[in-house]
Amino acid sequence: MSTDGPVGVPETPEKPTADPAAATATQTAAPPKDADGGDSFLRVFLANLWSANTVTVTVLSIFLALVIGAVLIVVSSPEVMAAFGYFTARPADALQGSWDLVSAAYADLFKGAIVDPAAVSAWLDGTGSWQQVFAPISETLTFAAPLIFTGLSVAIAFRGGLFNIGGQGQAIMGTIFAAVAGFALDLPIVFNLIAALLAGIIGGAVWGFIPGILKARTGAHEVIVTIMLNYTAALFLGWLILQDGVHDPDRSEAISKTVPSSAELPALGGPLRVHLGILLGVLVTAGVAWLLKRSAFGFELRAVGANPAAAKTAGISVGRTYTMLMVVAGGLAGLGGATQVLGTAHNLTPAVAGNIGFDGLLVALLGRNKPWGTLLAAILFGALRAGGNRMQSYTGISVELVTVLQALIVIFIAAPALVKATFHLRAARSARLGTSMAKGW
């Protein structure tokens, strides 16, 4: 009988823990207590922050990509690698050279994407203008605008169970329809812009309808069909540019006539190239979010994406949903192409669409196929592109490194287990994360 406990109540001996590892995990998962026995808000917040949730994995994925990018920067420099040749004799030379090179590269990446402190100082002392201060943000948003639409195109198709690889071809058709409508129609300034944007949407929607109807009627795999349509759209663009009525008669190279100013997306002007397309991207993102969450069509496409057989049993037409889904996805990508040609390029060339369709795949994956996440991912990719141009100009590092960084970020996002193992993240939310990444839509 214990003399410490209440009289008449026998003391229950503690049972040894069968699995010490389980006990350790339980202690780790339990939040720390305050002196009065309650949970500290700050400690609970930090514990939840350092768990395998979506935000933490995304941020750490970006960090890992930057670390590996720093290693690639060092390896690509002959001067720094020469210093590593005598590392054991003078290690400070190699370490200092590596730090100077990487810090300068990432500083230029920041200055080209967000803000240049020198431009701010010049504005404050009267030797510079405010346009130079906001020029980096302007470039970031300019590059991000078309990626928002192509990313949403891929994301909405994912949510419906389809893999839309054809964003590039749909964006190319959007540029064609928008540009041709821009310099072929003779409409007042506002109406000409609206008509060109609608034409771009129609061009992408038509190109999305083809794989959608083939999927619905014949079961043709959308990946194969959209890949072939990408090449078809690129070849059609190259042919069309050289035709009379489209080709610029004053130029010998493959380039179309210039889109008139009445069909151009309004921009701030001067060094600020950002145009109305970024605002349009925000509005379309809100519309897609409403479509997925609040509309009957959004419910149907999510049901078909989760389980087509069950959706068919519930009375949903799977074929019609597939067709409409690809039409909507194609229209979004076509709007991205229209934004590219009406807001930035103003001419049709064989490379007018760049890689905005293929980059939209990465944007959608990074945004986890959610509308607002896709918007933020597009801005991140725009920042990498804008900062990469300055990094190449000032430090001589190839802009292709930006592509490597984008790929690394997506790789780590797609492999959350690797990130969790690297940083020893708590597994409190790993089950939910694994489910979202496995489903994806």
C-alpha cells in the first residue's frame, strides 16, 4: 500500500511500453504544455507549422530547389571550381568565391523579380522614377499573366479526371484566332479588344473540343490526341503566317501584321509592361473557383473525376461532361494565348506562344490543381522568369537555370515523402497530403 496516494486506493504500477519507438513518436506528436498545464499557442503554432502540411512542403520544396540550384551555379563557374582545386591549402578562397557567386546570382534574381533597392534609393533621392521601382514586379506579372490561364486549363481538366497535355496547341490556336480577329475586324477600340479575346477563347475551345468528343465517343486517350494536336497547331501557325492577308508585306521573315492598338490589352506604358491580362487572370481564377465549388457543372466534373462509373450510375452523362470539360479547358488555354499576343507580342511568329502551354502543366502541379494555388504558382514562375533574365545579364549565368529550378520545385512537390524525410517533418497530416497528391483532382 502506498503512503502517498489516497487511503484505501491501491497504487497501479506503470506498465512498460512495449514499443519504445511508439512512445517516442507519441511524445513528439504531443504538443508541449505551459506551466499551468495548458498548451502554449506559440508552441502549438510552431508544432503545426513544422508538420507535413501543404504549405510547409511547398515552401521547403522551393528551398531545396534553391539549394540545388546554388550547387549548380558553383559547378558551372570555372573560376570557383579552380579554387576548389587547392581547397585543402586555402579553403577560404573556394568558400568565399562560392558565396559571392551564389549570393550575387540570387540577389539579381530577386532584383529582377521583386524590387531593386538601388532603384528605390534613386527614386527617394530624386534621381530615378517610380516606374523603375515597380518595373521588376511589372515583368513578373507580365510573364505570369498567360500562365494563369494555361495553368487553370490543366487544373480544371485534372479535377475532371483528364490529363490535358494540349494546352500548348490550344494556346497557339488562341493566339491565331485572337490576332487574326484583331487586325481583320474593323471595330471600335473596346469592341475590337473584346472580339479578339472572344476569338482566342473560341480558338482554344475548338481545339479542346476535338479530344473531348473523341474521348466521349470513341474512348481515345486524351493524352495521345492532345499531343498530336500540339504539333498540328504549331505547323498550322507556321503555314498561316506566310499567307497573304496575314503576313506582313514589309517584312521578309515569317511574321504577321501587327495587331492594331484597338485590339491590344491596355498596359501602364513606359518600362511597365504589365497589362490588363493580369487583372483578367484574377477574375477568371475567381470564376473557375466558383465553377468548381458552386455550380452544377463543377459538381458533375468532380464526380466524374472521382469515379466515372459511380457518376454514370447517378445519372451524370460522363461523355457530355468530358466533352464540355475539354471545351472549357481549351477555352482557358486559348485565352492564355490571346493574352500573350494581344498583351505582349502583338505579332504572330512561329514562337509567339513560347512554352506557356507546357509551363501551364508545371504551374497546375505546383498549385495542386486548385484555382488560387495555380494563380500563386503562375506568379512564382513569372518571378523566376523575370529574375532569370536579369541574372543572366548581370552575372552571366544561363537563364536555363530558371527552368532547372522550376523542374526541381515540381519534382519535390510531387514527392512529398522526400521532403518530409529530408527535414524530418512530423507526420500529423501526411495521410491527408498523400491522398491529395495521389488523387490530384
